[in-house]
Amino acid sequence: MTLSDEDAKLITLARSARARTNAQHGAAVRDQDGRTYAASTVVLGAMRFDALDLAVAMAVSSGSKDIEAAALVAERHPEPIVDGTAVRDLSGHGINVYIADPDGDVIRVGVT
């Protein structure tokens, strides 16, 4: 699959976020102005925050009103689930969510 440079950047950012913290998932989103935000899954005692939800929250806290694209990096099995995440709440329209393995190979492209 051939990605645009901007979409490939999302996967690179998501991979880096995951690797930095050795987390289960890494994610990145691009907002309506082309700004990018990356996060990893956070597990603290009784709290668990999904990487994709955190990346969206970071975008919103910086003033973003819309998400153009997103990427989620995780192990191939089990395949990560992105339905019902904050991406859907903020995008309000169909966007590409690139699901990639830790090597950056796109497993599938979901549309929310």
C-alpha cells in the first residue's frame, strides 16, 4: 500500500510513541490544520487510557476541531479495535485510520 508522506508520518509517529514507552499501542492523529499528535497506551493502576483516545485528547486540548487521519500501531494479533474511540467523536465524517504492525507495515485501513 502506498501512503502519502503525511500519512506515512502518522505511522512513524505512532511507532515512535509505542517504542518510547514499550506500550501496547502507539497512535497519532493529524488535525484540520495539519498538526500531528502522538501518544501511547497508558496503564496506571485502575486507569487505562487507549493510545488513540489520548492522541485525540491531546489534539482537542490544543484547540483542534477536526481530525483528518489517524494511525494505530500494535502487534498483529490480536488486531486492535478502533470502533467507538474518540476519533469518531471528533471527526464526524469518514476518515482513514491506518492500522500498522510494529514494523510500520499497514495491516488494514479502517474508515470511521
